Amino acid sequence: PVVTYVLPDGSERAVDVPPGQTVMDGSVRNNLPGIVAECGGSCSCATCHVYVDPESQAFFDEMTDEERELLEFSDGAQDNSRLSCQLVITGECEGVRVTVSAENG
Ligand code: FES
């Protein structure tokens, strides 16, 4: 499915992310800026922070307590904040749209 990333500079990139990969993987593998993913996807660094568009939120599983706690301490956290390494793409995810936090660096 094609996932659109709104980058910290305001530009947009749409890339195909295979099912089973995460929103973080799709960014890193396509060399998009803004998602640092220091911990490599183990839900412990919060440098993969994104804001998920309201229409896209239902495609993903609920947050774990671990993710919620990490986000509580992240700069710029909002109601629609998620850690993109915890957002697994499925075949249903066509059109998912996320905004990459400018605070990941
Ligand atoms: Fe570290 Fe997502 S990559 S928490």
C-alpha cells in the first residue's frame, strides 16, 4: 500500500510499503528525512514519532502501555501521536497518511 509521509519541511513523499513492514521501515528504507529510529524499532527511543491523520488511525492497533509512556515524554506529543515503529502496515492500509514530527532529531 502507498503511504504518504508529510516531512518536517512540509513536503510530501508517497512510497509503497509492503505489508508486514512498519511505517518506520517505509521511511528508513526510502531514505526519507525526519524518522531517526535510533533503537531500530524496539519501542525504546521515540525518535520515530509521527502524527497519524484522523482517517488513518483505525488501520493500526491500539497503543501498548510502553508506547504510551514513551510518547508522554516526547517533545511535541499530541493526541494523534504514535511511534511509527509500532505501526504495522497491512494490505488494508492504502492511503495512510502520517506527519513526521520535527522533534525526532
Ligand atoms: Fe525507536 Fe520506534 S524506532 S521507538
